[in-house]
Amino acid sequence: MSAPRRTTFLSAAIALATVPMTGTACAQGAPPASSAAGYHVTRHVTTGGEGGWDYLVVDTAAHRLWVTRGSHVQVLDTDHDSLVGDVPNTPGVHGVALAPALGRAFTSNGRDSTVTIVDVKTLAPIATVKVTGRNPDAILYEPATHRVFTFNGGSADATALDAATGAVVGTIPLGGKPEFAVAQGDGRVFVNIEDRSEIVAFDARTLAVQARWPLAPCEEPTGLAIDRAHGRLFAGCSNALMAVVDTKSGHVVATPPIGKGVDGTAFDPASQLAFASNGEGTLTVVHEDAPDRYRVVATVPTQRGARTLALDERTHRIYTVTAQFGPPPAPTPERPRPRPAMVPGTFTVLVVER
């Protein structure tokens, strides 16, 4: 997603040192939320394959998990934990947006600044579209307008596509480097701007920026999730906070602590739980007691490098991914602090549930 956070798909998380795990943290005198009790890693699904990783997304209706792998996308059956297919030729892929009503998926290919349109049933490519910006990173399907938006880290803007035709319909200057984005469902879109520590809100129909909201004390926001019913955004911040933001006023209403190295957040409306996946090797679980009151109810050990996540709202499972790493290569003048290489064949999906 971002240059300071990761410049390769192996992610800066592999360079993070392991830190001690913290226990469950709750408000004074308040018991843990019963819905958070017992979250733990129930299994590891080793898929192997070449390439690093970035975003992953659950197709709840089809019971599939899409995982981006640098130059291809692996697709898993979530009922059987089995690999069902692979989408090739997605150079520098960061994310996948799903448009279930159209039977399509869209990948953001950062290396050649394109979007690949894929048939979700056959996994066959339908078309490749050149976007207006450079290095599309996050990608989002907005259901009210049937548009797909790529958030272009290299050009600080977003490209809008017609999901049915694949045609480019416009560009939105964002004034900074975009990270993850979410849709309210009524045409409003919210996107983290990492290098400005703010959220931008824009209209998916007119492509007009509606608001810019500073996130202090949050720094360098990455992952973003939404509670649509209560109008709250959950931004994962590089300074180990989760910024909870009002979608109407932009006011930061709470900043519960999370782990280090966050890159993904999610919100489960059924349990009123927000999650942050942290590269240090933890998953922070935060309960929404009320729209303006939040508390950490669990810190779940995962695995070092597991910093992106996806939530399945049908099963309430959390998926995160990582791998094992060998020792770093010897330093060179060009690479004085080389990162360790991923051990071949160790790429793994972690399933977290109660």
C-alpha cells in the first residue's frame, strides 16, 4: 500500500521485531464482551505458491476467499479450506473488489497500472483496463453507483470505472497517498490518506470531494472498516491506535489501543466487534459498547507478519495471512538493511474464530 509501510508485497511487516503479547484489556470494572471470548487461531491452511501478498477479501455468498499474491490471485473454498483456482497475469496486484450482482471481480495491478476484470465463477479474465493514475493499490466496488474505484498510490488520486462496461468514467484528486477505502452503500466513499493522516469523503456519483477530516492523534492510517448502522469508521494507525470516526462530522470519537504494525481492520455488525490485524503477530479485538464507547476485549496471538485480514460475516471468521522467513541476506551498499526472504512453500492462511 504505502511506501513507508511496504514497498514490496512481502511487506515491511517481515522486518518487525516480535514483541510480547498483551493480555485482554478491558475498561475498569467491565467484563469482556461475551461475543469476543475464545477467539483463537483454529487452523493454518498452507497454500504455498510464489509471491508475497497484500489484501484478501471474502466472497460470503460463494464461500470463497481471494488472496492477492504479487502477480496472481489465489482463490480458496472457505468451507473446505482448499485451493479452487488461481487468477494469473495480475502484475503487482494489491487488492480485489467483488461485484456479486454482476458476477465480476476486479484486481488492482500496481505494476502496470491496470485493472483485470474476472468472471467470479470461472475465474477467467474478461478484460484488462488501464487506469488514469499510477500504482493502483486498494480497490472498491460501490454498489449504489455500480462503479469500481482504484486508489492510486503513485499519483495521489482515484480512478472511477463503470463496473458493467469497464469504461473509465473519471479521476478524483485526493491530495495525498490513498490507503484503504470503504463505502457507506448510498454513494458515499471514505478513504484513508496515509501521508496526511486524514480521511477523505467523496461522492461516488459526482466524483466530488465532500470533506477532509484530520485523524489526530492517529498517525499514518492504513486499514479502514465501517459500521454502517451507527455511522462509524475504524482506521488502523501506525502509532498503535484505532481511530473511531463519525461518518457525518468526521470527529474522532475514540482511539482504543491496538498492536504494532497494523495494516487491516474489519467490523462485524452482528457482534459489534472491530478487529485490527497487526504485523507484530496479534489480532486486537475491540467491542463497540455504544457508538462513542469502545474497549479492547481481547488480544489474540496470530503469527508475525499477519497484518492484513478479511472478515466473513456469514461465519464470523477472520482470515489473515503470512509465511515463514529465513535469515536476511548479507548487506550490500545498495541494500544496507536487506529484508529476510520468504521460505518457499510456507505461505499460510490463518483462520481465527471462536
